[in-house]
Amino acid sequence: MKIDPNQYLGNLQSDNVQQTNTRGTQPSQSEEARESGGVDTDDQFQPSPTLDQIQRLKAQLAQVPDVRSDRVSALSQKIQQGSYKPTNQQIADSMVSEIGSNKRS
């Protein structure tokens, strides 16, 4: 038995032509509205609840200062007084934590 690939491709092409021909026969409501110069009234915008949540979070984030000045000033005082002496482990933990948080962003 010999399989002719052109036989199957020919059928697929004729199916596509038939689908294309039937698509163009009846204009949709949107096409009719465009052709008549009218407005398609079926289109509506409905924001998702996620959009509202994002907008609320943006507003909250805008209120948070970029620099936590209270913490910076407290650490600055400790450094100037010589009382801030982190251990090597604390420094390493902070560095690893910072690297980890940058990967997530």
C-alpha cells in the first residue's frame, strides 16, 4: 500500500477554503456597526478585582518611605559611638539575605 501525502494535504486545503468562504458571507455585529458608522454597543470594560487590589497596594507603597530614617539614624549613632560591632556571622547572614531578596525581585 502506497500513501500519497498530497491526497491528505489536498483535503485539508479544501476544508480551509470552505471555512474561509463561509466566514465572509455574514458580517458580524461589529462589522455592521463599523460599516454603518455606528458604535458597537456590545463592548464594555470591566476592571478585574486584581486591578483594584493593585491600585490599593500602589497607594500604600507610595506612603512607605524609601529610607527608614529612624533605623538609619539609630545605626549611625551606634557606629559613631563605637558600640555597633556586628559579628562576622551577622554580616554574612545579612549579605546572604540581601542576595536572596534581590533574586526574588
